[in-house]
Amino acid sequence: MKSTITKELIVDYLSGNASALQKQLIDEWVLAEENEELFYKWLEEYELAHPEYNANVEGAIANYHRFAEKIDSSEVVQPALVTPKTVHLVRGDSNWFRLSIAASVLLVLLTVGYLKKDAWYYQTYSTDFGETKSVTLPDGSQVTLNANSSLRLPRWGFAKNTRHVFLLGEASFSVKHTATHQPFVVQTDRKFDVVVLGTEFSVFARERKAKIVLSKGKVQLNVQVGPVVQKMIMKPGDLITLDSQNHAQLTTTSQPEMHSAWRGHRYVFDGTTLQEIIYLLAENYGITAQVADKSLLSLTLSGSFTADNADQLVEVVDGVLGLQSTRQDNHMMISQGKP
């Protein structure tokens, strides 16, 4: 169903010309996650086209941050009133009217932030099962996300105040070096982060294990093992694998780019077990696979194969290993093929 909220209606709302019913519809519409980015875009366009007032966004964010901390600590607080200190008025006529508009805009944003703090503070790029996505970050760095992954970065101040990003899943990075030598840090929920200045590398960070492969440049890997943080310097061709306890194993590869071949829907297997391929099906496509005979899990596959989706990948695996897979929705049974 097509939304009744248009850019023109948002402009009327910000200009104080929307009816009470329209205001209610907009307030409900902006709370939906899929509408937030569009609202922020139209709000920015409106502010650029109407320089009559300049909202003190940094002050509003600081106020919200203090408010959110109180909510997180379960303190009972009263809604804060937006005072003239919250905005800077540029032209003097109808000051009260302009102030009320600025206050209403900030109150809407604070309400959204209260309900969805991550959406307020962070921009998140994500992929579904079977999907890859390439994005250009505000600092010019290039990131390609593998399937079932997400990358989060600050909505404000990225490349100015910080270049920290948070990765869930798998991604390939080409980091742009800055004139101020500002570090680029990839953080994960696996208790390790990658610190770089300008380089190309890939990071795999899933629950069962993690993997960092360096193609160009130099990075520092900070890994927490128990209470201790271990720092390791990587050079091109280094491949560090972390088990579920973050114990590191260093190997080298002459073709580090093969570890991000998935960007072109290509899979490179080198003695890869069927168990590993089953993990891949679950992590990249959301498919849960079982084997009729556990001895099949130790079968290995080597070679480079192109597959645009899960069915094509399974067809390749079945053909090479002589297996027969039966799939129903997101569940699969793998058995030995007929001789």
C-alpha cells in the first residue's frame, strides 16, 4: 500500500501548516524503521532550503544522550521541555513561531531516539540471506558485505570525530587513508577489533569462529583472550583464524583475494569439509542441513565454483561429492547419492 506521507506534507509539517490529523499521521509514520532515513533526508533538505532557523542538533543529541542514560538506569524522569537554549535563532521576526517549529522537530527526533537509540545514533547497512551489498562510507572507504551481515557506523561525525565501525558477519574492506592519518577500526562482538590506516582486508566474524585476511598494507589486530588483550601486527598475506575462545592461529596465503571471492558469487574450496559447507549454507542462506550418515561430514571439496544462489551451490557440491540433497523450505537432508 502506497504511503500517504509525501515530501510536500512533511514540508507543511515543518512549516507549521499541517493539520492536527496530519501531524498525528506523520508522528506515527516516522516511528517506523523503514521511514526514518527518508524523514532525515527530507528534514535536511528543508533545513538547507529554509535558513530562517538553525537547530542546534549537537545540543539536542547531548540532551537526548543524558535523557537516554537515565532511562537505561531505570530512573523515573519527567519529559524535558525544549527551551530557547536548544536552538539558535537567525532572524528576529516571529521568533516564537520559529522556535516552536524547531522545538517540535527536536521533540519528534528525541521521541524516535528514545524508542530506537541505535537508529538515532547509527547508520546501519545490512544484507539478507543470499545477498551481498557494496557501500561507500562517508570517508570514501569501500565496504562489501557478505550475506546475513551488517555494518554499523556513527550517523554524525564519521571521518571527522571517529572512523569506528561495528561488523556482524563478513565483509571486505578497502580503507581510504586520510591526510590526518586517522585510524579506521573494525569492531566485532567476538571481542576483537582490527585497526588500520589505509589498506585492503577481509573480516569474517561469526559465532563459531573468526578470520582476518590482509591483502594490502598493515593492520593491528587486538584480540581479547580472557582478561588479556593480545596485539598482533599483520602483513600482506597473513591469515589469522580465531576459534570460539579467540585462540589465534597464524598462516599465510599467496592469494588473499580468494578469501573475498564471494563478492563475485564465487566459492573457493581447498580441502573444505562438507561440515564447513553446511555451516556456510546456514550462515549465508539460512538453510539448516542434516546428513543421513555422519561419515559424510568429513568429505572434502577443492576447486573454484560460481553459484548465484543456494540451489546452484548445492548442485555443485552434490555433483562433485556424489551426494543427493532434498530440500524443503529452509531445511535440507543430505545423503549418499545412488551409484
